[in-house]
Amino acid sequence: MRKRPRLYFSLRSPYSWMAVDQLERRFPRATELIDYYPFWEPDTELGRALHDRGAEVLYSPMSKAKHLYMLGDIKRTAARFGYPLAWPVDQAGQEWELPHLAWLAARRRGEEHVLYRALVEARWHRGERIYDEDVFIRTADAAGLDGAALRAAEFDPEIRAEGVGVLEAAWEDDIFGFPYFRIGRERLWGLDRLDEFVAALEAAYGEAPSTEASLAAKTDPLHGVPVQLTGQIGAYDRDTAGGCG
């Protein structure tokens, strides 16, 4: 049997947010035909469990120059796609277990895509801290889900073990940035490789190609970016900028 395509995403990453949205617009069967894998930098306990399996996180610190480039590129790219963008200002050293482990719990209920859309809308359209317990529960409840039950996933031993498993899969697939796509033997990294991924999906599944309108940014690349972010290196990611998020 042919191995299903994979999409590695991060709820922290703006490039991941835009790539997933564009993918699902351009290839409507994405949620049916692609296996989605969440990624986040694990806390101490999960990191230790991952290390015990002989795996690790393939990330490195981001320089200030790359960070500032990324902020301008996010703004420019969001404008090109016509997305509203509210800049979330995250807490330094923030852990991301809550929303990603909750996503795994939602997947068991068949609700993962509903939760995902609610969380990215809260984060990137309203600038909310989706890793905050109250914000998360409110967001999930508003989407018609059981926010309290999903929030509890962070402490569920089975879900945490599953989390280690998906992080190990990222290690085995050599994932070092987001979004990251795999189809057949092809590996494609970044929003700027989405065209190739969609083309490969269309060829594999006999879908007709589609197009999306785009808008061009016409202002200072960093105009409107909160001043807290210009000095908070690695606010949304710690890897290289470019097509990664």
C-alpha cells in the first residue's frame, strides 16, 4: 500500500498557519488524504522521554537578523494572501504542550481539524495566547468542543506518550522546520514549496489544479509589528527564517 502523504505543522508557526490554510483551499481533500503531524519544542519530561528513544529536536537558535527578516516576511506574505494578521506577543520561554497535546486528544474524537482552525484563528486573527489555559478552554468551547476535557490532555499519560511518538516521527523524518511536507520519496520544506506539494498531490490523486488570488504588500516590511517582537528573537520559531516558520 502506498504510504500516505504527511504534513508536519506547528501551532506556533505563522508560516505553518498560512501553508495549511492555502493547502486546504487549493486541495480540498487534504484532511482526508494527508496525515497531519503536530510539532512543538517539548518540555523537560517529554524531552527526556524523546532522548530515551534516541531521538532529539532538530532545531537551532535564530539570529536577530533572521528574526527581523521573518517578521517582515510574515507581514508581507499575509498581505499577499489577504489574511488579517494580529501579532501575538508570546511569553519568553513559553511551553507549547497544551494546544498540541490537546490537538492529539481532539484527533481521537475526530475533532482535530475543528480545534486546529479555532486555535489558529485565535492566535493569528486575534493575537491570543492559545497556550494559556483560560484562552484555550474559551476558544475550544466557542468552537463547539469540550474545552476542559481537551485542556486535560496535557496531563494524560497516554496522550503524552503519543506526543513523544509524533516528536519521534519528526526526528525519523528529519524535520527541522515548518511547514514540512512528505509525499512518496519527496521532502518539501516551507511555505514556498507548497506549489510543488500541491502539484504532487494532484498528480497522485488525479485532482484538477486550482488557483488562489493574492495581494501585494506596499508598506514598510516591519510597520505595525509590535515593538516587543522586534527584540524578542525566536518569538515564533527558533530555526532559520526563509520558507520555514
